[in-house]
Amino acid sequence: METFLYQATIYLTAAVIAVPIAARLGLGSVLGYLAAGLIIGPLLGLVGAETEGLQHFAEFGVVMMLFLIGLELEPRALWDMRHKLLGLGGLQVTISTLALMGAAMLTGQTWSVGLAIGLTLSLSSTAIVLQTLSEKGLMQTGGGRSMFSVLLTQDIAVIPILAFLPLLAVPLTAQISTDGSIRRAVSGDHGGGHHDGLSLVEGLPGWSVTLITIAAVAFVVLAGIYLTRPVFRYIHAAKLSEMYTALALGIVVGISFLMTLVGLSPALGAFLAGVVLANSEFRHELESDLQPFKGLLLGLFFITVGAGIDISGFLRSPGDLIGLALLVIVAKGLVLYFLGRAFGLKGRDHWLFTLGLAQAGEFGFVLLAFSRQQHVIPGNVADKLLLVIALTMLITPLLFILYDILSKRLKENAPVHKPDEIDEQGPVIIAGIGRFGQVVNRLVRASGFKTVVLDYDMETIQLMRRFGVKGFLGDPTRPELLKAAGLPKARVLVVALDDPEAALKLVGFARKERPDLHIVARARDRHHVYRLYQAGADDIVREMFDSSLRAGRYVLENIGLSEFEAAGAEQTFYAHDRYAVRELAALWDPNVPASENAAYINRIKELDKELESALLALGEESEEKQSA
């Protein structure tokens, strides 16, 4: 017990110290976890031989992650992704395997060993990549979705790879018995492989293994369809929230155990179960119960990867190992680069796809251990490959940092399109035709007034043109474009730009050129409102203010107020807020933090009391009318 508590304290303390530092430096949590493991393991020696056993436990983080991914994917969604799964993902695994196999054979390995090495290194790190994409908000980008498709293909490919690897060893280290089963040679180097626990398929004929495997997968599918609902209803009857958590953990652990019995990947079994349960009404309950465990165990997994790095083995030939790790990254990166281009990825999405998947992954550890047990890869080669895989995973956060640098440069060096020649003028100029500007433009035009639309985004302008809305490409803050659009004679200017600084620049210029012009501006937040008022805007609309106000009115209507009373409260709040913003804009100082501006704070308190009094008076007036 003392040893367990000591180790738990070491791991948790290392994570609490290293991860926030890495996150603050912009390196991401994954590199923080890996660095923490490297420090407490090989460098300081605070954890030792028990790391391997702990890593088996921590691998449940990967299992849970794939289960939760499966919950997000309905079978129909998988079918819709079939082209990327089979095309992009299938080609990545195949071409990367052949490229790495060729490189291994050039170093003197046989074709069978080279093929096993290629298959092992072709798989990327699902855990690191998905965690990093989620942290950086890149999952829904074109590159992120393509990466997810490839990772999903790789995870699915683990099953046939595990089934195929023993065939590579048959000519070398196995004999076929009279009953068709495979018996391993007892002599020679076993590569340190051993079997832990139970296995239903060891020593069985090939056809029996296939039938048992199919039966296990069918059981997972049928249980997910027919057993989960009655079990969840039984748990629900107990009215104990912790039982939901126990059931969710039981599902994942039970499926992992079943998959291990039949020689399949527990992570893939969990993913399959997640897909089956994606249409279940209990899906969100499962997600919320498992999410904390997934995050903690994934972090533990990354720490054990760092702690398990063999520094002494690395120090014996650091140059060779670093060279091999870079070779793997470059080889996979080249394959990914050309596949990304072939499948239409461009710019930042293309570089995200290329750099983000160039490492080897955690399934490589599983395949290497299995290959050693099956005598496919010699023990000394497997030991070196373990270090190479770990090094590529350590380098991965640095590749994402490189992507961030390239992304900024690509944004800065984006192609500059020649502005359109503006051949129309109108009483209303709308600068910015995004989500906000579109609605304003539709309302004004539908009411019979002519508008001139300006926007600096080519894709937005082209999209609007497809829907029959004419717009002009160009930077609305440029004086010559504004004058060409009719600024000297316009009656209203609508500033609907996404960039707050550009909006301020445009309002300031327009007010200077046309003191009589009415300017309606979009504001990001309250402080932006103050700055726009000071720049000269007349009417300022906060992005979320009106929608939030309407939501508040709905709340009032459903807690006892009539529609008339709720509407009155909404109108009172709206009028008071407009008045308050003008009052506070005069006191707000951009050079002084709001928390240190005494006059600003005091006026806010006074205005809040005025609002409460106004709403209270409104309620009393309504009661008097009802009583009368």
C-alpha cells in the first residue's frame, strides 16, 4: 500500500507541475505529460520497474478514448466516410508500410521482418493527435477531419494486422501440426515475449480462431443493440448516479477483457461497441460518466510512455536512434504530403495533415510486443524500435508547434486578390457580409433599399454571389474603396467586420470624413462598445446582446410573467442598457483596468440599482392594472 501511495503521489505531482507549465508555454498537455514521465523515470529514477505494469492499466485511457469516439459516430456516419476511410486512410497505411519496409530492407532486414516493421510504424498516435487537435480546436477543420479519417482507418487496420503478423513467422519459427494448429519452436531466442492471463485461441486451428473472433464481435454488436436498454433501465430503477458510472466502466472493461481473450485489440472492440451504442438514448450518460476517467488515464498513459524510455539504451547510440526517428517522420511525412495534395487539401489544412500524422503510435507498442511473441521481429530489433516509436511521439508536439508557425506565415502570406472595381453606389454601405452582415443586408434589400456590400474575403464574396447577392471584393477600411462605394453621399454605414481593430479604424475614418453620416456598428463585447462610441459610432449592437435579451424574456414568460409583462421587462432592460452604456463609455479608460477604475465601478453599482428600481416599478404598475 505504501508503495502504491508513493507512486501515485509521484505521478500526480509530476503531472500537476509539468502539464500547466507546458500549456502556459504553448507546448500542449501531451508534451507536458511526456516530459513529466521522462523526468520522474529515466532522469530522476523516482519510478522504476513497475512502469510497465502501470502502462497496461493506463492503456485503458486509449480504450476509453476510442469508445467515446465510437459514441460520436453513428453507423451511417461511418458509411458516409467510406471514401476517406478506404481511400485516404487505406492508401496511407499501404504506401507508408511499403516505404518503411523498403527502408528496413536497405538496412539488411529480411522482407518478412521489413514488412512487419513497416506495418508497425505505419500507424500514428491516435491518443496524442486527437488530444492535440481537441486542445487546439482543429478537429472540425478540413485537415482535422482528414486526420481523423486516417486515424480511424489505422485503428480498424490493427485487427487484420494482428491476424496477419503470425503468418510472417510460420516459415521461420513455427511448425504445422497434424491437427492444423501452430506450435511454436521452443528453441532459440524468444525475444522476451510472454503471455499473461487467459487466451481462448492459443494453440487452436486457424478456422477455430476465426469462428471465435467472429462470435466475439457478433456478441458485442448484439449486446449493444439488445441488452443495454434493459440493463440501463434496471440501473435507473436504483436511482443511484454512481451506478451509471459503474456500468459505463463495466462495459469498457468487460469488452476489453473479451477482446483480449480472442486475441483482438481491446481498443478496437471498445470502438465497435461505441459505434453500436451511438444511437442509444443513454449515449450522453455514458459520455459524461467516462470523460473524466479518459482524461486522467490518457495523461497517465503519456507519463508512462515518457517514464518507460530506456535512456541507457538511447545513450549507447543516440545518433542512430534520432536518425531513425527522423527517418520515420520524414518518410511518413512525404507520403502524407502527396496524399493530402491528391485529395485536395490546401494551405494550413495540408500542413496540419502532413505534420500531425508523421509519428509512430501507441499501437506500435502493441504490435511490437505481439511480433516478439510470435517471433516475427528479433528481440534486439524490437528493443531499438521501441525507442524509435517513443522518440517520434516525443517529437510530435514539436511538429504541431512547427505547424502553428507555418500557419501564421500562411495567414500572413495569403494571396492578395485585386479589389473589384466598384460600379455601384447606394444609400447604405455594408462593410462585412458574414453571419451578422448577411441578415442586415437581407432585411434592408427586402425592404426596397439599395445596398453596396464590401468584404475582404474572396470565399465569402463568391458564396454570396452564388445566392444572387452582389458584393465587391476589397478591404472596407481603404479610403478609396469607401469613396468608390459612395461614402460621400451615403446615408448609413453598417460596420459588420469580424476584426475589432478594423472596425474601429473604419468607424474613425468614416466619422472624420462624414460627421453627418449615421454609423451602425457591430461590437464584440462591452469594452468594444465603449471604443466604438469614442470612435464615433451612433448605434452599436453587441453580437450576443439581443439574442441573450430574447432568451431572458423566454425565461420570464415561463416562470410566471405574462407575455406582455415579460416584453415590458425586456424593453425596460434594453432602454436602460443603452443609457448605461453611454454613461459608462464616458468613464471607461482603456489604459486603466476596469477593476481599478473607482468611478467606473461606482457608476455600475448605481446603474444596477436604477435598473432594479425600474423593473420593480414596472411590476407594481402591472399589478395595479390587473387589480383595477
